[in-house]
Amino acid sequence: MLPSVLTVQKKNLNYDSDDMSNSDAGRAEEYNRESNTFVEDPDFDIVSVPDWPAEKISFGQVSGVSLDPLGNVYVFHRAQRSWGMNSFWSNNTFTETYLGPIMNPTVAVIHPITGMVLKLWGHNTFYLPHGITVDHESNVWITDVAMHQVFKFAPILNTASADNTTPLLELGRRFIPGSSRSMFCKPSAVAVLPSGEFFVSDGYCNARIMKFAADGSWLTEWGRTTLTHGSIPPPPYDFLIPHDLTLMNDRNLVCVSDRENGRIECFQTTNGSFAFDINSPRELGSHLYSASYTSAAGGLFFIINADPFHLDPIHGSVVRANYDLPKLIKTFQPLGKPFESPHDVIVSPNGGEVYVAELNQLRVCKFRVQFKNSKTSEAENHSFQDNKSSGTMLMAIFITAVVICFGAALLAAALIYLKARTRGCTGHCKNPKWLIGRSTVEGFKIGNFLGQQHQGFVKLNNFEESDEDDANVSPTFA
């Protein structure tokens, strides 16, 4: 039953990557909880968006999804290729290099509102796509598990580099798995800090998180393979397929989807010190494939689970990212066919849109998040009342001024009339000077006295802009 409190493990460890036996020694720098906690659960609806994308696209296995700074959706898929039981030898080398790279485009860039394809890219480049991340500068980061490599590409919607598949940065040795500081073994995901430093989850074989400088030089790493898998939660630095990464930039944390351990673990971005984890197999599922964080509404995780044996219900979950008391507050499913193999999730920075990549369903599902912020509504109501009071006061002043002016005008007219009578001039005299430019038929009108600046009221548009208007704004084996 929702909402429910989840299990959370809280430890701040001063972790030394070169000496894992000392990982429990010391305390990491205290993380600011007060500014990131809130009492009330956010109130919102998650609405599945039908018929998106609008343009029919022939996806293969959809392994990744990401958003650029304009909200455009980047879908990474395997086209005609798939990851199966015989894709790798026992030493983790790819068995199908003889097939060459995937001939078809493997990245589709889709407009978030219209659902139309903006760009198809990445043909004859990748062998077995896995993770995609678009950073704050629209650079595209790719992991290829067959090649055991991580790539950084220039913005692919930029006309100067749109068809360029030469990477700006290439890490790892092509088709050679390894565990050194310069090699990977089936890397799964990338997360990029605003500074340009980035993390790689390395992934299926090495069970580690690696941090690199913007130029690709190694900085630090942490993690080891979980030796036991059961009811007892493993220690914080034990991973069993660190499958995805998401950043909590407002809290200086990087969070790992520890897939087979069924938990989300968060670490300090500076040195990898453990901060907290979220672990609730009964509520979230025992295999957590991906999580995406937004600072909206005090901080929320959007999490997806999957289960190749279909023992756990498969769904999306929304968890309140409170350090002391994380809480499951909603679950979600697409319209029509429910989730079967969700593999990656991304939420927009403002929390308004969510996209889920489904591996074997060969699709991307879009959801719209509709927040119901009562405090904001109250503030708007107070503002409206204040504006209404101010408007009433101005109207009263205006009417008073008009009455005074009208009285003065009548008094002036009476004096002129009396003076005209004393001169014997009433209806047949010339127009007085204050009626110059007015017809004698008009006579004296308040409108003439005040001027004809307003010929009527202009009706305000009380309707929201349509999607069409918004569209014109620039805007198993896994």
C-alpha cells in the first residue's frame, strides 16, 4: 500500500580505493540534510502519453534513453542486433566481431512534444549499444559492451558535426576487456558533472565505479564484486552489476543502480564516500535496472525494475529522495501493454516528463508528471486577491477624480452660460474655445474630456497554449 517507508542504510565512509579494508574507517564530510528534507509528500499524477513517438520508428532492443538541455529525447537501440546467450566467450570477448558494426542508425533523436524524428545517427559505428548520456553541453556519451569502450561525441544536432561519428574522446581498448585504469569490461553507463568530470559504471565484469577528469585521465574508482547474494544486504561498496548512474547535483552525489543487489546506492562525487542507499525488494523489486533523479518537489527518484523470471511485479516507482526517510509514493505503468523489460529511465530536470526504454518490447514510453502544488496555488490566490484589492482602490480613485472633474466642468459651464445670458448670447453664439475640435452635436462628454484613448475592452486569452504552439518554440541479457 502506498505510500510506504523504504529501508535505508546511512553511512558516511571515508573510502580509500587503494585499501578496501579501511573503507569503514572515518566519517565523510557531513552532507547537508536540512536544506534537502521536506515534510509533506509531493502531490502529483503520472499520465501515460499515448501514440508517442508520433512517427513510427523501427527500433531494435532499446537499451538507453537520455535528454539534451532542450528536452529532445535520445533513444539508443541495437537495430537488427541483439545480446543473447552466445554473444560473448567465457573471457568476455565479443563473438560476433566478424559481423562488423551495426549498419543501421542506432540513435534516434525525437522531439519531446511532436514526437517527430529530428535525427537518425550512429550507423556503421557501434557493435552492441548499451548506455547513452547527453551532457549539459549536448555532447553524446556512449557505452558499447561489445567494444568494451566509452565514447564522447560532439552534439549530433549541430549542423557542423551532425554526420560526424569521429569521437571527441575514446576510452578503453577496442574489443579487449580489462580491469586496469585505462580499460573496461562491458561498461554500462556514464554520468557527467557540470565541471566536465565524469563517472563510468564498469559494469558487468569489474563491478566498479570509475571517475575521470574532463580530458579522460583517471582520477579514482571504487567497488568490488558481491561475493554472496541472498537475504543479507551486502556492504556498500559491493556491486552485482552496477547498471546505471544518475547525479544528484544539488547534493553532490552520484547514485548507482546496483542491479542484481536490488538497490540504489549514493556516493559523494568528490571522493566516492558512501552516503546512503535505498533497498526494498518487496516494494521496488529485487532487480533495479535504472534510476533517474530530479530535484523537483524536494527531490525524487524515478526507478524501474525488471525480473527475467517474472517473480516480482514489474513497474516504475517514484521514491522521495529524503536522506533520513526515503519513501515510495507512487508506481506507474504505460497505457495498454504493461512493462515487461524496462531497461533505462530518464526524468527531465523539472520533473515534468519521464521516458522509459524497454529492451525487448522495442519501444520508448513517455509519461507526463502533473504536480499539484498547493502552496504555489495559495500564493497565486493571495497575489490575485492583492491585485484585486489594488485594482478596486485605483478604480475608486479614478471615479472620485471623474466626479470632481465633472462637477468642475458643470460649474464652468454654468458660469459661461450665466455670462452668456448677461451678454444676451445663449444658443446662437459661436462655440466656446474649450469646444474647438468638437462638434456642437457632441457637446460635452466625459470621453471628450478624458480623451478617446480606449475604444473598448480587449478580451484576454484565458486558454493555455496548445501543443502545436509549444512545438514552434525552440526548445534476460541487457
